Amino acid sequence: MMATSLQGFLLGLAMIIPIGAQNAFVLSRGIHRNHHLLTATLCCFCDLILIGIGVFGGASLLAASPLGLALLTWGGVLFLGWFGARSLGSAWRGQGAALADSPQRMGVKSVLAMTLGVTLLNPHVYLDTLMLLGSLGSQFAEPLRPAFAAGAMLASLVWFYGLALGAAALSPWLARGRVQRVIDALVGLIMLGLALQLARGALGA
């Protein structure tokens, strides 16, 4: 049980570390110290639900629908490609768009709406939680799946709260224009790399 939980934690952490739209928004709220804990909490809540659905049968249902899987995959390619290009353009212009386009101070309703948008309208989130973690978790015997899911969920909690609190603590440094340009460039390269990887996998299948 302990090994399964640890494996779920490490795999879960590996799935969510790449900075995408969701993580970039958590980072931006932390940099601006604006409802960053609320943002992290909502991201964690959505992740917990999606991981649970994926590990306990959702991944198998999705895998059984070639059309649904294809739509999700190519939706992820388009979303990641758009976000990656946007981030690289921001780094080139030096405007920090990927992290600082949103107002420095946002109300609770705006933060909730934006967080749900970059989470639930982001195909990459479903590919990570429902498909990748779900498929891996479904390979374990049923008595071990709760431990795997718990490890992956714990990884989500550690990551999002760590990202929000870390960004808030380092906000005087992270808010500098040059630093944001570097972050934007890294985000763009990661997103385009993920989009290319998804596209190659879909074409190969």
C-alpha cells in the first residue's frame, strides 16, 4: 500500500509539474498575492475529482471511445499550441502576457471564473488526470487503487499550494519584467513540446 501510494505521488507530481495555463494562473495570483490560496484550493478540488474519476473507471470509458479520445487529444494539441505561441510572443515582446495579462487585483468571482476556465476548459488537464493517471491507476488491483489515487491527490495538493505560497513569497523577484520574460519563454517551449508530443502520439496511433 505504501509503495503504491508513493508511486501515485511521484507520478502525480510528474504529471502536474509542467507549467501550463492552470499552473501559470496559480503562479500569477501568487505573484500578485491576490486570492492565491483560493485559486490553489479550487485547482486541487478539481484535480481530486478528476483523478478519482480516472482511476476508478473514467479512463477505461474514455479509452473505449476513439472519437472522444481523438477530440480530447487534438483539442489538447490546439490549446497547448495556442498557449505556447502566446507565451513565446509575450516573452519576445516583454509584456509578461502569460502571467500578468490579468489584472493585478481580481475579485473573488473573477478569480473563481478564471480558475475554472483554465482548469475545466483545458484539455491538457483531462489528458493528465483522466487518461494518464487514470490509465496507470487502473493497472493496479482494485484494493490498491485507493492508495494510488491518494498518492496522486497528495501530489496535487503539495504542488498547487507550494506553487501559490512560493510565488507569493518570491513575488518581489518574480514580478520583475526580465524574470517574467524568462518564465514566459520556458512556458512557451514546454507547451509547444507537449503539443508536439500529443500530436505525434495521435498520428502514430
